[in-house]
Amino acid sequence: MKELTEPSFKYQRILVPLDGSELAEMAMIPAMEIASSMKAEVHCLQVVTGLVLNLDPTLNRRIIDARKQMADLYLRSLRGRFIRTELNIITSTTSGSAAKSIIDYATKEDIDLIVMSSHGQSALSRWVYGNVAIKILRRAPCDTLMIRPLGTTESLPRKRVMVPLDGSPLSERALKPAVALASIWNLEILLLRVSPPIFTDQDPIGSHDLFDEIEDNLNEVAMVYLLDIQAVQTSESISIRVETASGPEAATIVDTADKYEVDLIVMSSHGRSGVGLWLMGSVSEKVLRKAACATLIVRNE
């Protein structure tokens, strides 16, 4: 079990992929707040593309060069908005596939956190949720924070961060970044453990009482586990509450987030336990697709 208080945890290099749109820029404020608190570098990257059908390589190269110039001007202007900060802001442009270029840059520059909007749209490119965002989630070499566009450029709301756990050390790796972000944004922490359903409507009626008893026992074990984690928290500045639930993992996590007005879900990309199995492309990806709030997926090495 991980101890929650971990003041030494910090991100060092944060990448914000941009496409020139206001929607994509919504990732800048939370990225800057995290960077300011952790004294991290901020890398702003814009990926430009050429013609959809590259029938004329010379013309395609000219279009890419022109778009790179536009991207450079845009990033210079963006950097100017934060010139008063003491943060080191690095801007870069590249061309190619958006997801691959972002992942390659993150790998090359040893990025440990990508912060991006789940949607972006501009004259130069179009990011479609379920496309670029999901590809980055699956392949990024680091943690990934997806911001839901809210129609404003304000920071994340400041209410509650939820950490879904399945009882495994892998899932508990989400605790350190969750505590760090909760401290930055003064968020309450909600620890959630979901027990998957053990019966269906097709099971014999007479077996439901037995299944209910088993489910109650699982919830009791889950609550003891969560209370143990809660007990090791020594910081008086962070409020922690615990909750257990039964049901399909991803749907239950999303429903619980809605119920408790969660602003940020922090969860491991992989988890494994006797009562559940979380795999990239399964629970974490479904949560990212369905959740109405921001989601931080913590990469397990």
C-alpha cells in the first residue's frame, strides 16, 4: 500500500500539444498551474500537416513550410501571454501525423506529463476525440491529463478528485499524482473501489440471496482496504473520503464521478486484482471516453 503523503512528487517536463484553436488552448491554464507549483518546464508543440493527397511533393512541402511559419507565429504569440511567469516555456513545431509526432516528441524530450484538450479544431488540423486523444493515451510514454473543453479558458474547478482503486499496487500508483494535484487545486480526494457484479438477470432467482451476501462481503473488504489507505494520510490540508460500489467498473466509475461532482479522475492505466481486471483499452479508456470531467491516466512502466 502506498503512503499518500508524498511531497517530493513532481512533474519536471510538461507537454501541451496545440493546434491553434481555443479548444486546444484550454489545456494551457491547468498545465501552467501544475508547472508553476512543481517548477516544471512547459513545452508547447504544434503539429502541422500537408495535403491530404500528396500528389505534388513540391507543393506539399511549400504548404507545410507555410503552415510551420504560421504555427511559429502563433506559438510566439501564445508564449508572450505568459511572459511574466518565471517558467521556462519551450515552443516547437513539427509536421506529420498528430498523434505520432506528439508521442515522438514526448519520448525525445523525456516528457513526464502531457496535458491536452480532448478536442481541438483549427484551419490547419482537426483533433477528434477517440482519435488523436485515444492514440496518445494508448502509446504515450508518460502520464496523460485530458481536459474536457468547458467553453472557457478557466482552470479546472476546485471541488473533488477521485481515485479509483482495485486493491492492486499498480492501481495505487495513481495516489501520488492525485495527492499532488489535490494540493495544488485544494481538492477533496475521493477514494473509490468498485466490485464488479457477480450475478446477472439470467442467474437462478434462488441464487440471488447468496450473491447478495457475497457482494456485501466484497464491499466490506473493499471498505476496510480504503480506510487503511485513508488512515495513512497524515496531511491535515487534504480531506479524504472513501466510497465503495458494485457494478461494471468503467460505468460505475463514471456514474460515481457524476454523483459526487468530481472534477478530475486520476487512475492507473493498468490494475489487476482478484475481483477485477483493468487493462489499457478497457476500463481506463472507457472512463476517458465517457467521463464528463478531466481525466489523468497514470502510466505504469
